[in-house]
Amino acid sequence: MKKPAFRKKSGAGEAAGPAGPAFAAEPSGPAPAARPGRSRSPFAGGSAGAGGAARTTPSLLAAAVVLAAVFGIAEVRPPAAPAKAATGAAPTTEQVERTSVVCPQPLQSLTGSTTLTAYTPPGAGSATGGAGWLSDAAAPAVPAAQPTAAPATPAAPAPTGSGAPAAPAQDKNAAPADARLTVSKPGTPATGPAANGDAAPGTGAVATGALAPGFTVTQTTVVTEQRGLGLSGLTCAPAGTGFWFAGASTAGDRVDYVSLVNTESSAAVVDIKLYGDKGLIDNDSANGITVAPGSSQAVLLSTISKGAVADLAVHVVVRSGRVGAALHAADGGKGADWIPASADPAPVQVLPGLPADTASARLVVWAPPEDDADLKIQLSGKNGWFSPAGNESIHVKAGMVAAVDLGKVTRDEVAGLRLSPSDDKHRTPIVAGLRIDRAAANGKTDAAWLTGSNPVGARATVADNRAGASTLYLTSSGEAATVRVTASAGSGGGTPATKEVQVPAGGTVALPAPEPAGLNGVFALTVETVSGGPVVAARMLSLPAKDVPMFTVQALRDDRSTVKVPQAGQDPGVVLR
């Protein structure tokens, strides 16, 4: 068995951002031509000397007037009033034109096969053209050094004029030649293998034009060796400056690590903060981690946790730059998966996606240093919210982590889990994670982690689904809702299928994912809120292998394919303020 390799850097690539617009002053027009002959000043006196002095005096006066106009205009002229937008003008909704996400390194020190699947749902917007692609993170190219043995010969000026060939400009909206995977059109997923090996880098994914709205990428790994055995999956997320994870551990057979991927053009500096049942775990080695441009690093939590800690909350804080961050957990032969990044700390957290055959569940909650949290634990069943007997509440001390074993909490029914304040006047923001295990008749198990999730909003998508292997969990956290579920065409062919589903208020519905007719390859699932809600959703992918009930669960979150653009009015007076 190979020894895990961590804190290993791998080269990664970079595209420079577009240059800002350049503005030039408008020319005022050609100067009037001088008139022939002697011009006579209107201030001329009776003698030649007096006339010369008279011509000089108005020139000085004119210069003084010009200088006063230039430097004193702010005093002479009051500031212009702000321009007013049209009465009642509301922000307009526009489709995004560029979307980028970051996928973590394939599993470190584990033997498995990793697949990347990218997809853009068809839209009704006006955007056209564009491209979508996935590339291994790679270090920016370094210009070759110039020889210093002899003075450099000045380069000949570039030819100009219509006869000179123009240098081809690189299109920042086109897929690079070395792209690992490209998406050709909305509505059809593209899938392919990720890089392999312990030194494999993370992946950067970009979509532009008509492929940008709703662009999503799913990474799925099957590990068949005993250590780390299981199915691991996650939805790749945008680079950012802060990430929360709950449910990590360094106790027992756990091997958990944080993957940091920098696809930007500048270095990032990262702190990893660990919280346990005694509060913040101070460790200088977890601070000031430099992630070079286009590089990937795996940080083993046991190297920064100062001993075995059963339950951890992890906060990745980026001091400068941006990174993609993900956390993988492996519990020996009991199961493994990615721990999803949590929604931001909030007083209420909803965790969708508990399967009916959950064999055991462990809840991990973190509270901020400012205040304790007293929380109700509720499950969303067929007909609404209820409190599980014997596990109605949990108390979390300020700045610490609390955990509770919920056992076979679902009682053979699908569910979502909600944490909310026991006292509505005492609303402490929290982060929560839930480990769930499924077991086969032979006792072999696999594990997955759920986390606090935001509603699907208008539309959300998960890309990698297989025939007969996907189950969708829908929980209405408010009023009753109607959602539309669409299965895309397959990556190798098939006809999309659509189904509308009714979700009762506070209830959870599970349904086998609709599949496209004539399916060939993998397909994507898109969930749209038609009415009511809000709705939180999760997809379980189940791929049993070697008598192990391998599975992974991903929450579906609003794809943010549109943005609000405020109305603006022209205001030339802004240059005078």
C-alpha cells in the first residue's frame, strides 16, 4: 500500500484577465490658420511701443482667465446634480456571460477512477456562441530568459500598413488546444476521465456565451481498494475566499485532507482553522499556506490537528487571492466521500438527502465564539416536520463543536433534516454536517456526508447520472411546492424527459430520476421551482460494487445563471465632483 502523499504541489495553469478599457481625450479640432498681414489689437495705442505693450497686456489677461477657468472651475461653478434614472425604472435581469468553477485533485494516495462530467442546460436567453471546457490546472508559462553574453540588438520595427500580416490574437472565450474536455452545446453533457496519480492537479472549468448560464461540473470517483473503499462525488464550485466544512475527523482510521487548487494568475495565502469539542485548535503550520498560481496542494488534517479529534469543523480562510477548496474523508473500509462545503453560517440549516435505508447518522454542529446555540432537531417526513424521539435538541457551546449519534433516524422513510433555534429570540448562526452510512446484508458499508444547503431557487442541476442509479430527494422547507424535473439527453444520445412533482409543505419526496428515452451514456438532472417552496434538493448516485452499497449524495443549489443589472443614467457632471 502506498504511503499517502500530502502537501504535494502540482503545476497549474492560468489565463490572464482582460485588460481594462482605455480612454483617450477627444481632439478639439485643428487650430485656425493665421491670417496674412499685421493684425491690429483692439487695445492698440497711438505709438508703436504702446501698441506692443497693448498686445502683450491682453495676452497675459487671457492666459490668467484660462488658468482661472481650469483651476478654479470647482469654486466658480457648483457641482452638477446627479443624473436621475427614468422614474420607476427597475433593474433588468440578464444572463451571465462567463462561468468558472474549480474541481479538486483526484483522490490522493488512493487507487480509483475519476470521471468529470460538464453540462449546461438549454436556456431561453439571447446569448449565442461561446465555449465550455475543462483543463488541468497548470502553472503560467514563464517567458524564456534573454541571453546576457552580448548586448541585445534592437528589434526592427514591425511592418505596418495593409501589407503587414496581423498577429493572431488569442481568444479568451475559446477552449484552449490542451483542454481535457469540451462542451459543444447546451443540453448535452460531456464526460471524460480526470488526471490520475498522486501528483494529479485539480481542474479548472470555464464556460462562456450561451454555455455560461447554468454551467455545472460533477466529479465522481470509484475507489476499490480496501482503504478508502467507496464512491466519492461532488459538484465543483467557484473559487472563493472562505469555505466551511462540518463532520471531518482525525480519530480512528480516518484519513481526511483539504484540497486547495489555485487557478488564478497570482499566489494565494490560506489559513485552515480547525474547531473541536474544546474550541479552536491553534497550530502555526495551518496558517500562511502559500498556494502558487496554477498549483494544487493536499493538506492532511492529522498533521495540523495536534492529535486525534473525533469531530471537527473546518474553516478555510483565504487571506489573499482565491482558491477552490474541498475536503475528502475516508474511514478505512467503512466508507469515503467528499464532505460538501456548507452554506454560510445561519440560524437555520436544512440538510436534504437522507435515504430510507440509512443505517446510522452522526450530526456535527459548530457555533461561533460569540454565543452558545440551543437547537431543535427536526426531520421532514412524508407529511411535514417532526422531532425524532430521543434526539429532539442539541446544545452547542460558543466556539466549539458538538456531535450526536442519531442512529437509524429515518425509520425506513426518506427525510431531510432541519436545525433551528429552540428560542426564536436567540438566533445563533451555525454550521452543520451529517454523516450517513448505508449497509449491505453482508455488513459492508459506505458513507456520505450532507451539509446545510440553500434552496434550488429558479433552477439547479447535477451533471453525472447513470441509468437506474440516481434518486432525487425534494424537501419543501416552507409551503407546498411544484417542481419540474428534467433529464437531459445522454452524453452519447437520447431524448430528454420531463416530469412535474408535487411536494407537500414541510414534506420530503423521493423519486427515481426520470431518464431520457434511448439513453446512451450519462445524463444531467435539472430541477426548477414552478410554484410554492422554497425547495431544497439532493441527488443520490448509487453504484454497488464488490457487495458494497457504494453511494454519494450531492445537494442541488441555484445555478445563478442570471444577474440583476441596475438602471443607470448618463451624468457628464461626475467629472466635476
